[in-house]
Amino acid sequence: MSSALRPLLPRFGARAAVSVSTPRVTSRVPMVTNNIYRGYSTNSDAKKSGNGTLLFLGLAALGGAGGYYYHNSTQSIKTPSITEAKTKSVDYNQVYKDIAELLDEDSDYDDGSYGPVLVRLAWHASGTYDKDTKTGGSNGATMRFKPESTHGANNGLAIARDLLEKIHAKYPNISYGDLWTLAGVCAIQELGGPTIPWRPGRQDAISAQSCTPDGRLPDATKKEDHARHIFYRMGFNDQEIVALLGGHSLGRCHPDRSGFVGPWQEAPTMFTNEYYKALAERKWIKKDLDNGGWQYVDKNNTDVMMLPIELDMYHDKGFKKYFDLYAKDENKFFEDFAKAFKKLIELGVPFKGDEKVYVFPKTTE
């Protein structure tokens, strides 16, 4: 969108995007003045891009398998290198509102919203959890340190971390783990997704001592059994895995981040069940990439893509019934996604049990 059009949009501009090819309006996202919507940018190498692969399928041949491994991968997060959370002096409702104000402040960033990259930050900070060793997860916010910040799956996430520094400067008592996960919740809700209860309690690591090893997030070039291996390690079942995958309705892939190119659907700043519909209803063909890899693209709109592992998962007997369910029932998808995402961002967090649970109202309503 031209910057000249920016004044015509209300503050939530990018959050009201709809499909370019098949426009739609949902009751969850308010209509935009004069029916002006933001769809996806056809420039896959957009300046200042940083979404990479939005959620958990962010590793590709261009760095997914490489990176650093920290030697003490079984170290508990509960060490003297963790600071005590200072939750009582933080106005989390105002933090939510301030994050919402950041989402579409730069109309030139990707498809006009920082929301998808903030969701990806919350995901990648949380998805490193290992239930057997009880390491990883959002507690500690260890992505602030090398080597974890340089893991291939985290390419581009410095943009999200840097963006949130202005929020942390305003609220210095909020832990980074709480800030990052709250930003993910805010982005999902403000882009039209379900309400997700959130509670504080994450503590910050003060050194790289608690960094997780590389390789804990899935590789998008592998098969469906790999996805199960990764997510079973965190404690998720097949239904939860497919529900979480629906977050790919947001964002796009970048060749300099994940090695893949394009959005999963034409409205990458709207949280809907369109991802599942696209998998079920479109004709997918293979496309070779300049880097030597390949991906699927929609035969009728080759700007839209799917990752190799996603088609394998869709055709898997155990997974397929959930894909088909969510393609038909968006309300059920929203319900299951909210539960699974809340579980994800709370993995490994040492809650005391007396934390206040926040249900933030959407600023777009």
C-alpha cells in the first residue's frame, strides 16, 4: 500500500486485511472506511522483512540444520542465572494496549503489520521446551543471547525483539519472557483471532548459560513423523499440533530467513481458518526454488505457498481429520487454537499458582 493511502485507514489498518482474490469480512475484524483493505504484498523480498516462516516450521535447507549446540542442553532453567520476576508493578493491560499500537505503525513493513513476526517470536521462544529434561520454553527468554539468537530458526526475529525493546524500556519490570508471549497473544487477538487467557510469571535468564541447543524446532523439509517427534517432545497430541499449525494463516516466508517464499493465503494479516481451506480446496503443485529447494504453490495463484511437510501432514490419516474439521468449522479452530497456544506459551514456566489470569479486550472492538 502506498504511504499516501495510510491516512485513509483507521489505526487498526493492517489488521483488517482480507483476501485479494476473494474478499471477505468477518465479524471479528471491523470494517475499514471506504472498503479499503490490505492484502498481501507481491514483493516477497520486501524491505525490512523478518517474518521468515511464521511459526514452528521455520527451518529449511538454508540454515535449518546448522547452527550452534550449547554443551549443557539438560541444564534446568531454575538456576542462579535467573532473575526474579517483578510482576506486581506492571500494568499488563496497558502493556497490551501499547503493543497493539505498534502492530501497524510501519505500513512499509511486509504486509503492513508487525503482528505475524511477534507471533513467531512468542512461538520460537516457547517451542524449544523439552518435557523430559524440563528445559527450554519461554521462561528465561534465552533467545536474547548467542548462540540461541543465531539459530537458523530464529533468523529475522531480531526485528521483533528490537521492536519490543521500546515497550520494555517503558515497563522495565516486565520480564522478556512475559513481554514476548504477551505480544504474541496481542497480535493474534488484534489480527482477528481468538481471545487467549494469559498470565505473568516468566523469569529472565541473565546469561547464555541456559540457552537451548539448536534443532528443537521442526524442519519444514522433512516428513510428518518429524513434526510428531518435535511436538510430542513438548507434550502436544495430534489435534493440538494441527490446531497450532493454523497460525500459518498469518505471515509469510522469506528466502533470506527460511529459504521459502510467500504467504500461505492472500490475507496474511487476518487470523482465520483460511489456511485449512486452502490446503483442502486448492490444487498444489511443486515449484523449484532458486536456492535448490522446493515448495508447493497454488496452481491458480503461485504467489501462495505451502511447505513440503504441510502437504505430508495433511495427507496423514491421524492429522487429516483435524485439518478437515477446522476447514469446515472456524469456531472450533479458534477454540482449540486458543487452548493449544496458551499451553505452548506456558510450557516450563514456574508458576506459583496465585498469578492473575488476564483476558485482554481487543482494541479493535
